[in-house]
Amino acid sequence: MIDRELHNRIAYFNCCILAFAEKFNLSGAEAYRYLRNFMGLDFLNEFYDVEHTQSIDDAIDDLITVCQRNGGKLA
């Protein structure tokens, strides 16, 4: 992975984590742990090429679905 792509991924992940935190009134650390534990971050990494072309709201909706399918209870 080239440095620019890595930088863009990190920025996108951070944006998604913070938007998720805001939606559920969590701290950034709590949102990160939730998304890590329920496969949300794995999903973002695997489907980054598609997800980053959509709105953040769409990405959050996708994260909610993925995490619920993996045992997450936030909704």
C-alpha cells in the first residue's frame, strides 16, 4: 500500500469512527472498541474501495448492519 493510500484510509477510518461515536453518544475510544469487537473495522478495511465513495451516513448504516450481524447491540 502506498503512503498516500494509507494516509487516506486512516483519515477515512477516523472519520467513520468519530461519526459512529457521535451517532451513539460514545467516546471515540468506545466507538473504536465496539467497531473492532464486532468486525466493523474489518469491514471498512475490506470494502474501503467502495465505502469511501459513499456518504459517511451510508457508511455508518453499513457499519450498524455489519456489527449487528456480528453480535453488536447498538442500533
